[in-house]
Amino acid sequence: MIMCPTCGGPDCIRPAEDVLDSIYQMYMACPECPPEPGWDKQVPLAALLHGETVDENTLLCSSCRRRPLDVVMAHVLAVMLEHGDREEGAGLALVGTPLISCGFPIMYPPRLGHGDLVLIAGNVRPDTAVDIVDRVPEVKGVVLRVGDQAKSVGILDSGSQPHEYILLAGCDMRCDVAQTALGELVIYKSQSSIHIEFPRESGHKMNVLGKLDMEGLLAGRVVVDGMCGPGTLGLMAVLMGADKVILNDAWRPAIENVLLNLEVNKGLLDVEVERLVPTGDMPLIGDETVLVARASRGSNTTAEVYFGDIRRLADVVDDCDVCLIDTFPTADPSGIRDIWLKKTPNVIVI
Ligand SMILES: [Zn+2]
Ligand SMILES: [Zn+2]
């Protein structure tokens, strides 16, 4: 059992094998499910409901106890309207961004059960958020969006101000399934402090790894994932047979997610994880390079996790065959690239 570092719940975080076993059926309608309502997202809620109210039983399947995403969003909107957080006449499009708790590309509207949704929303008050989590069973957590939607959550660079959303109610831990031809991993993210990644971006990253593998630059190699975030690229590189992967980030929430993701995926990666220093007392943004954890397979170290600035990491890493630099789109990676080009010709800016 893995305790959730955010809510402390025993069921919030599941081992990767459990998630992957169930994910392909997780959001499919069962044979008894009522048909998809197919609601127009611009139409005011009252018009969609034809004078009815919405509660936890609205369009609830009596067999699988799940509801269509549209109905869950309508229920959230009804609570927002009650609190005055949305104008009368608002449609579903104005509720916010729904993120399914276990994200993977699906081609159909999902059916949601208990705790299957984390909602990212602007203009929502804390008491409204608490009420949404209390009354809408499918909503696991409500995260307040702060600032411009285009601005990524996290830190641009170790010298910059962090941009964080605010967890208003419930828990914001959710996962995405990372997929390559060589296997799948489950990557958890505390979504109020970690960049929200959509399938297209994740697909692009996995393609980069596939290309490196084709070029013989992954299996048996030493790979640095220098701005690793929750660890998607680095952990996938371990799965794809890298000899050793060095994961590094200067953002403490990212490192805490990496540590969690090593635990979640340790069966798939066939590693034992050793935590070397507690992260709780560390600053939010790291500077000095600190080795916080190590993962090993037998007597071989397969992954090391460092907290600190990617420039300083170059002082403590001797061998490096490939360095991956995954910055925000608005960042200029040229200074960092120059530092790592002294170590290896294979510096890949994602
Ligand atoms: Zn949790
Ligand atoms: Zn059903």
C-alpha cells in the first residue's frame, strides 16, 4: 500500500500494475449505462435540464454506479451557480478543465465513478470547492487556476518565481499513463504544482525516446534527465534499458513526485528504491545538487534522483551519454545546452 503524500489516503495511489490492468475498461460505458446525453456545452444549464435539478443520482447507472462526464460537469456547475461562482446562463464550457484521475488517450466520452475527476477551474471560492467535493462523488479534488491559462505550472528556471495553482479541496494527485512500444508506466502528479501535460506532448516525448533507442543511445547508456518534472522521460528510459538514468529537478514538488513514481513503478522497473535524505525540510527551489534517492536492480544502480540546478548537476555527473533537457516552451535552454555539450554531443532539447 502506498499512502498518498497529499491526502494521506491509502487508496489514492495505486501501484502501476493495478492501474494498467484496469485502465482500458475504466472509463467505458457498461451494457446497462444510459446513453450519452450529448449536451451542448454552450447552452445554459437550466435549458439542458428542462427544469429538473441535478444531484448525485442524475443519469447514474444502476449497474456500474458511474455517470457520463457531461452530467458530472453539470452537477459541478449547479453547485457553482448556487454559490454565485458562475453567472446564470453559464454552460458546461465555463465550468473548468476536467482531468480524469488516470489519464490516457480515449476516443470516447468517459463514464466516471467515485473520485475519477480532478477539476481545474478559475473563479471558484474555497467554500464552493469544498461543497463540490462533498456533493459530487466523482470529483476527487478542485484546483484553482491562477493567472494565464497558457502559463505552465512549476518553475521556468531555478532563478525564477514558481507559478502554482492552489488546491482548494480534496486531493489533486492524479496520474497519466506513459506509453512506448517497449512498455507503459504510470506517472503521478500533484496537479496544483506540476505542469498539466496533454497526450500530444506526452506522445512527442515518447517519440523522442523511441528515436534515441533506434539510434542506439538508450539501451546500456547513461542518460541524464536534467529537468525531469515528475520523471516521465527518465523513468521510461530506465524501462527502455538505459544502464543508468540520472533524474534531476530544481522544483521540490517535482522531486517528490519522482520519488512517488519510483515506488509506484518499482515492480515494472524491477528496482528497489532507497531514499537517502528526507525532502520535507528542503527549500521549494533547489540550488546545490543533493542526491536524494537511488534505485537499484541487484548490485547495479539504475537511477539516481538529484534535487538542484541542472547547471550544477554537471559538476557531479562524470559519465553522460545523453542529456535530455525538457524545459517550458518559453524558456531559453541555450546556456544549459552549452554546459552539457562539454559532457556529451548528445544533448537533446525536448
Ligand atoms: Zn490523495
Ligand atoms: Zn453502467
